[in-house]
Amino acid sequence: MREGLTYLISSPLRGEDEGGGDLKNNIKFAKNLRKNVTDTEKYLWKYLRGNQLEGFKFRRQQAIGKYIIDFVNLERKIIIELDGGQDLENKEDQLRDRWLEEQGYEVLRFWDNEVFNNIEGVLEFIRKKLFSPSP
């Protein structure tokens, strides 16, 4: 389980400027996050990887601008973020989501306990978003 990195995921990457940051550092940081996944990310990835969800391709720990996204479907521009209790009313997450939405992405957020206790409901919600008309 990744400890102490949740804050970094929802904030700008280290060593970057407002213009989007250093691509080399972003890629290195994303690779590190892929190696140190949370239990919730691992559980949801089991259902998303390999085009398993209705044939849609998802990427995990993807750099978009100055942020690292938990999961993204680039075709439909849908982002999936997983939150634990530390993310309750996180102002930086709100700013981040607003920026991503300005770039044309739709951000879906799920609590960790939702993923573990209602995986079918989470997957059904994602399916509906994947098949709904693009904004």
C-alpha cells in the first residue's frame, strides 16, 4: 500500500512550474506510483485493465498536465479518482478537478469503501458514463 503519497497525487508534481512541469519527472513519478499501488487501486484495476470493461481501454497513473490521474479513458475523456478519508473536502482536489474539466475531462470520484463494498455499482456507474453522449 502506498503511504504518504496521496497528497502528491492530488497536487502539482514536484519541481514543475505553472506551465505544466517537467515531462521526464512526471513520467518517473507516474512509474513509481504504478509500482506502489493502493489496495483500492489494485482492486479496481482488476476490472479495468486489458479492455475488460465493455472493451474500453483505461490507463493507470497517467500524467495529464501537471497531475497524475488514477485511471483515465482517453477516448471518452473520463477520469476515475479513488479517495480515502484524507481526501474529504480537499480544496486541492477541487482545483485539480476544475482544471481537468476545463481540459474536457469528466472526473468520477469514488470512495475506497464504495469500491470494496459495491464494486458492481461502481462499474455500472462507469459503464453509464462511458456510453453516455460526450458533452
